[in-house]
Amino acid sequence: MKRAAFAVALGLVGCSAPAATSTHPPIEATYKARCGSCHMRIEPGSHSRAALETALARHRNRLRLTETQWGELVDFLAATDGGAPAPAASVVE
């Protein structure tokens, strides 16, 4: 009886799913939830960093994000050069 219980317990442990890990940055969820309610969302990588910083400056009063989130949003959306990560955004206020 003990062997059967042990085998069942061992089977349950062996069948548990591994913890889910996300490869998406946290800002992506914010982007999907908040951007596009007033206009079409832009595709990440389709605009230059300079164009995004100019466009996003107009959204600061409507879309309340922390400075860190603004930088992450620009990093997430900005086109990269040859697959290299985009440089960190500089935020000027």
C-alpha cells in the first residue's frame, strides 16, 4: 500500500508543469493594454527612436507612465540596427 501511494505521489510530482517564463518585456503588456485605444498601434521596430520620442512626447499628458516606463516603451518600439539592441532612451523634460 505504501509503495502504491509513493508511486502515485512520485508520478504527480513528475507530471507537474514547469513554471511559465515570459520572453516578453513587462512594458509590452502596458503597450498592448494602453496603446491603440485612440489609434492603431504601431508595430515594434517600424519607427526610428527619434520619431518615437517626438511622437510619444505628445502623449505624455494623456498616458501617465513613469520615466522608466517611457524609456522602456521607446526601447521596445524603436527600430534596431541589424538586430542589435536599441540604445537606452534619453528622456528630456
